[in-house]
Amino acid sequence: MILRFLPETLEITYANVPYARYYGKMPKDFIGQTFKCRYSADEEIRIREHLRSLTPENPVRQIEEQVFLPNGETRWQHWIDRGIFDSSGKLVKVQGVGRDITDLKAIQEELLQEKRRLEMFFANSPDGIVFCSAEQIVETANDAFLKLFGYAENEVRGRHIDELLEEPPEQREAARELNRATEDGVTRTLEATRIGKNGRPLFVSVSVIPRTEPDGRITGTYAIYRDLTERRQKEEALKISNTIIEGSPAVVFRWKAEKGWPIEYVSENIGQFGYSPEELTSSGFLYSSIINPEDLARVESEASRFDSQRSDSFCHQYRIVMKNGQNRWVVERNRAERDESGLLLYHFGVVMDDTERRLAEMEARKNHEALQQSLRQLETSFRKTIEVLSSTTEARDPYTAGHQRKVAILSEAIAKRMGLPEKTCEGVYLAAMVHDVGKISIPAELLSKPSKLNEVERALIMTHPESAYEILKNVDSPWSLAEIVRQHHERLDGSGYPLGLSGAEILPEARIIAVADVFEAVASDRPYRPGLGLKAAMAALEAGKGTEFDPKVVETCRSLLNDGFEFDGKSSRNQNPTESEGSLHA
């Protein structure tokens, strides 16, 4: 939408067809009319303050406005206003280029809501949760973790997890095994003792979950700590009680080492499972008949292996079918009784109900998986937002459809060839995917104009890096996406735009995208000319190497092409940019 108006009265002097259609009218209906009826009183005050900020030195400003349509619907618009001044410097007219951003605002709000929900889950989890980098450096920890181990937030951030939590010497190897989650991507769970700042040993369940990116890279871990100290103390007390008191939950058995394990003796407290000692020791009764059929084959296999290995003691878990038909998980611990020749005669041991612990373990595993899924959804939501922004731009300009994606692929390849960290390479890719998102604010007819632009049109096109910055500046991410995108048209010698930066003032990521952007644009078809091919694209970079473009980036780009870099799976190895006029694979 394009609109011209007088700054004092807000009287419209020109409105183009898209603006008129937006309000369901013809352009002539707006001439001589004021547009302030489209806004609330507070919004009009804000708009007038915006107009007063236009000066000859700073004639272009941007603003987001909430408007009312004739049908009463409320919408959001984004405007780039350029002031027109007389010879004395007085603002006499304003020309604005606007677009509807209601859907974009909704997407941004949805992303913020999803982020808030995950942050609330993290903050209010009863389990201690700590996020670490791939090097096990703590990035953040929730209140439950800090309380559990006696730390303040500023005492954990940036420190290695092993500096914060100690373990007994005999558990050190198991602790190192937990950290291998960043190497093989396998979640690990361990019950062990940990000692924090307060010096108090805590028996905890530790689950280390690898933080895996969509491309398969492991960038860190989520560690979840659940305090099991109280539970362990109860278990230890129960073990002692089971040994001493006949009426304890530990049921004492003596089984014959025969098929089905006939029972020679069982303690009175077998009643907790609904049976009497007389029933189980009667002639013909087999212990295997009260083992859950789904577990029986495994139990028989384990017992056979126990006998063949001539082990002295043994422990396994399975389900017992109670007399009322219910199933209970039990832990069986027994020792072998053999004759002088080593022949196994009896198993003697105890069976203890382990159902509650198993249920708690399954619940903990379920919670861990839910947390990991939520975090994956947050990362996916962010990437999908980037993709939506990218596709929104390209949908308005068929000549550059796929341009951002190809620039992103080449930019990432250059960054990797230059040896930049993986996280930086990822940021380069994402920034390149939306480097032209600011063109949403440019009229579509300019983007697809089949002839060269005039000065006014070119000036309008040159606002797209700043527009992109405004769109991206409030997007929370690990990278400076907004600033990288704003700088992708800056040049080393200061001849670029919109800020006229030079040399080291330009971000390294922006320098990479600048080279990839120019290369792809020259090589591919444009609205006003066909693609000029690889040779012309490389020549354009060589002409500006050291003045407009970073020499190292240009050389890296050439190296990639010489090595057969490709966009669409077809090798470009046979199209040396110094010898071929072929078009870029895009």
C-alpha cells in the first residue's frame, strides 16, 4: 500500500489501488479525506509523535499501527514513512509504504506463548533441571536444582557441572559414563549419590538427555535430578527389617532346583499376595504357576544361566500373580545350595514387592520423555517460524523463489569451509534463509519489474534490510539474526547500506551472506535480465574482493565451486567458474 498525506491535517493527497482495496473503496474516495478516523485517539497521538520525529537528517521512520476496518475488524499495519521537506527544512508531505502484518503478529505471539509455557514448566518442575553445553558447561538451572544442592543462580552459570557436584570415588566411573550422552546421543539414567555446595550427600536419580538438533548435531544435554534420599533410607530400613522380622514384606522362600521350582518352605507373610504357606507348599504346587506368563520364559532363562555359570547368588525381577488376579512386581534375591559335587539342589532367598518403585521409575521416564519432546517442539517452532518468514517473502516474488534457500545453502557451506563453529554455521544458515524478509514491505510490482529501477524505486528497495531488522529484532534466538540480516548489504569500503558500515564493523556472518547473495543474484535469472552464469558471478566477486567483499570469503566461495559444490544434487565440478558460462544450480 502507498499513501501520501499532509502531516498537519493527515489529509490524503494520493492513495494507490492496494490501499483503497484494503478498505473496500476506490483511490479517488480518499483524496482530500483524513485517515485519522481509522485509529483510536491514543493511536493518533502515537502516529503524530512518529511524524514529528521525521527530520531532513533522518527522513525515514517505521511504525506499526493498529487500524479499524469499516466492518469494525481490528488489523495491524507496518508503515515505512519518508518525509518530504521544503527548502527551510519544514515537513510538508509524507509518503508511506505499508503492509498488513496481522498474521505475522499472530505468529510472533504464538511463538512467545510457546516459549513462556516451556519456561514455566522448567521453572516450576519439582525435579532439579540443568541445561549444559556439549562441554558440560552449565547454561542455566531451575530453582529446584539450586535448592537441592544449595547454590545461587550466579554460582552455577558458566561452570563445569563436575565442579558443582561431587560423587563418591567408587561412583566416579559411572558419572563419566553419564557424560557420554553428548558423544553417542543415548539417554542415560543412574541412581547415585551427589554432593553439592552444602556438603550434604543426596541419593538422586540422574537422567542425562542429549540435546539433539534437527540436523543430528548434539549441542548439549538436559540433566534431571530427582531426590531419592528419603526413598532410599526407607528401602535400607526395609531390608534390615526383612532380615530380622518374620512379619516384614520380605517373603522368605526355599525352592527345589527342579522344573517349575516346587516350594519347600515359604514364610507366613506370603499372605500379602493372598496365599497361605500351606497352599504353596502342597504337593504338586509349582512356584512357576504364580509368575506372570509374560515373564516366565525370561525368568527360566535367567535361572538356567545362573545354574550354568555356577553363580553363588542371583537377583532378578518379574511379576507375581496374586490370588485375586492382580499383578505385583517383585525383586527376588537368592543364593545357591549345592552338594559336594556342585550339583544345584535348592534356591534360598527372599521375594520383595517392588511395584511402587517400578511405577515411580516408569513415571519418571515418562516425565523425562515429555520434557525432551517439549524442548524439541520449541526448537522446531522457532525453525518453522524462520521457514514461514522465508516462504512469505518468496511467495510475493516468483523471480526470486528459492533465492533465500540457495543463498542459505551457499552461506552455510562457506562458513563450514572457513572452519567456523557449528553453532555459528547454523546461525549463518538461518539468517540467510530470511535475509530478504524485509521485502515484504516492498510493493510486489517493484520486486518483479522487468526493467531497471529508477532512483525513487531503488531507494525504496534499499529499505528492505532495515525492514527485516524491525521484523526480526524481537525474535529471541541464540544468534543476532536481526543484525546479521540488516548488514548483508554493507560493504568493506563503507559503500553499502543501510548503515554505511565498513571493515570490522560488519559482522563476519553478514560478510558471508553478502558474498553468497551477490553470487546467486548474478548467476540466476532476474526480472530484468536472464542469469549471467557462474563466470560472471565469480567475476563480480573478484572485482569487489578487498574493497566491497571480504577476500577470505570470496576465495572460500571459489574453492567450494572448484570442489564441485552443488545446490540441487547435480555436481558443479565440471563448470569451473573461470571457464564456463553455465547458470548456477538453483
